[in-house]
Amino acid sequence: MFDANVMAGLMNVLTPFNLLAVVAGTAMGLFVGAMPGLSATMAIALLLPLTFNMPPATGLSMLASLYMGAMYGGSISAILIRTPGTPAAAATVMDGFPMAEKGQAGKALGVSLTASLFGGVFSSIVLLTVAPALGKVAVEFGPVELFGVAIFGMTIIGSLSQGSAIKGLLSGAIGLMLAMVGMGPITGSPRFTFGMIELYSGVSYIVALIGLFSIPQAIRLVEKEEVVGKAITNFRDRMLPTLSELKGLMPTILRSSVIGTVTGIIPGTGGDTACWFGYNEAKRFSKDKDKFGTGIPEGVAASEAANNAVVGGALIPTITLGIPGSSATAILMGGLMVHGIMPGPTLMTEHAGITYTLIWAVMFSNVAMFIEGLFFTRAAIHVTKVKNKVLAPIIVILCVIGAFAINNSMFDVAVMFLFGIMGYFMDKIGMPTAPMVVGLILGQMLDTSLHQSLKIGHGSLMIFYDNRICFWLLVLSGLSILQATPFFSHCKRLLQKNQPE
């Protein structure tokens, strides 16, 4: 059964239409990644409405390929104009731009592309082998276990949010409350609709995604001054590293691939964290630590292998448990729900064909990224020159079109702008938006599984204590919340203060 599903997914992704979706998604990812100020998460949110009329496997393959392509694309502007195209390419600037200044822009981009290929393939192999094994365990999950998974997912992604963990948990709680709007899944009675018929179907998480991740980005582009500084206008040197150079880079690439995959598996982290982990570890293991930051290929390879390896790693908890490993995979979960597929532990069994097609699409997107990157990179110099004042209105127009296309409703457009304004001010006070998205998505699973569990337990809360899996998931959730409290932070500071010099 396992082999049959894997082969069925492979044959499905090899169909011309699905391959075209992978190629197109990767190309869009390269373009978005190369544009300073844009992000893969924003692009996936904008592209999501365009996949409504596609088969689920095709649409999700395109979105996942965009995610992979954007991870490499961010290094293009990081190397050429010293401005990371995406947060995941922040560490690439450290050695990428100095290499370009020394006349090695092509080599720096070639090392970035090669490391991205190896990092992405490594995490895809891990995804293909680990996810099915975890999927077999998840077959045993019922409503009680799903309740524990939903609670755990809410708390861990909140507590692992960048900045204040309390703000992350609060953001997730707001998303959970918004998920309660609409008709109750068990009772069928309207909740918090305020008499508006448009809210009977609940708050559209796709509309919320577009607003939260795209409108604030457009506003920030308008506010931000154009980056004026030294830029590399062309390059004529060799791109791909030689075999001897690649052999020397392989230990760094493999180490960063492992770091990126593991970082991606941890919910709430992402490429922006992994790239620094990979870079710092490469520097720590290097015999020439002083050369880092002066323009060496190891620095570029370390960060790029790590951030591309995040993609496959982040999809592991998303596919097997329904807990998104990053904000981009949270939107992919929304894409599943658009097609009537509920993310969670049953995904690997009830929708095996779609799941394995998605996994293979991630694998093939690495090949597409490498081939397209060889041709696209030289033209990317012109892409990086597009002004912020041009990008911002284009993003807003695409947001309006995408929100309206969901239900052909101006009400959705108004809700999208409302979420956009909310996301902008949340960003101003340092409150992450990703936990809110997770709350919106996991809220439905939490609501349904809670009612079903209480029905099974005849109204007794002891049902959650008696179930071993649910009990330990709730214990881990409690520890995750405890970690986010000021008391825990105070204890941690005291321990660090009392450590001997």
C-alpha cells in the first residue's frame, strides 16, 4: 500500500499539466524572491485564489514549488544589491555581496543555486521517508487525539514565535476566536454573526491570509525608502562551481541541509532562522573563521542550503499532524481546506494520492529551480531594479482581485482590507500574524474534535486524561505555555547570570 501510494504520486506529478504547474510555480517563486521587500508567504497568499479551479494536487504543487523557488530567489538580490529578497536570505548577504564586489557575482550565485539544490533535495528525501512513517502512526488518531494535536499546535507555534512569546500566544488566541464565527459544526446555530448573512459561513481564512500577509507588505513598501547604494550591474564569470570546489563545499552543504531540515520541522521557525543557524555553524566548524564575512563560497553555501532545506522539513509536521511548520505552510494548509481536505493526521491515509503528489512536486521543484535559475539569474539584475512605488499598487490590485474571486463578493474585499489594517498594526507592535492564521485554521479542528470527544466521554473531561496520547500532548502544551511566561524568562536570565565566567 505504501509503495503503491508513492508510485501513484510520482506518476501523477509526471503528467504534463502537473509538471507545468511545478515549472510555473518555481518561476514565480524565483521572481518574487528576487524582488526586495516581497516574501514567499505573501506570494502564496496571492496565488491561492488562482488555484481554486485546479485539481487539488496541481494547485498545491504549484504553491509548494513557489515556496521552494522563492527561497533561492532571495539570494539574487542579496548578492547583487546587498538587500535580501526574502528574510531567509539575510545571512547570504554576509559573504555573497563581498564576493560580488570582488568580481565573483556569477560564482556567488552559482554556489547559492547549487547549495539550494542540494538542501532542497535532502529535505525532500527526508520528507518522502519520514512523513509516511509518521502517517502510519497517525492512523490511530481519533477525535480525542486530534483535540490534543490542535491544542499542541496552537501553543507551540505561539511560544516559538519571534519576539514576545506572549504576543504570539495572544495572536493565536485571536485567530481561534475568529474561527468560532459562523454556524456551529455540531449544533448548526449561528455564532457571532451579528445578523450578517455573509458571516454564516464563517470568516474566510483565504481572505484573512491575503489581507494579513499582503496589504501590510504593500504599505511597508510605500513607507520604505528606496535602497540606493552600490549594485552589481552585470557579471560574466563562471556560475557553477567546479567539481573540486563542490567537493570542498559538500561538508558545509550537508551540515546546513541537516540544520535546515530539523529547523523546518520545529513549528514556528523558518528559513530566516535556519540561514543564521547554518551560517554560524559553518563558521564554527571552519579552520579559517576570520575569512567569513569577507566573501567566501562557504558562507553563501551554508545559508542557502539551510534555508532551502526548511521547505521539506516544514512540510513534515504540516502533512502528518496538521501543524504548520512555517507561515508559508500555514497557507498551504488553507489551500487544502479550500479543496475540502481537512489537514491533520488522517491526511496521509484519506488523501494519500494528493499528499504524495505534493511531496514529489517538492522534489521536482528543486530540479526546476536549478534549471530555471541558470537562465533566470542573469536577467535578474533588471528585476531587482523595479521600484517599490510600482510594486505596492500592483500588490493591492492583486489582493482585491484575489479576495473578490473567492465568492464574487465585495464583502470579502472589505474583510480583506480589515485584516490588512489589523496585520499592519500588529506588525507595528511586534505581534506576529502567523499564529493568528494557525488559530483560524486549527480552530475548526479544535471545535469539532472537542464536541466529538465530549460526546464520546459523555460530557466528562476525564476523556482527555484517560487517553494517553492526548494527555501527553496536553502536558507538552502546558510546558510550551509555561516557557512563554515572564517567570520562565526570569529564571532563565538568573541561571545565565549565575553561570561562572
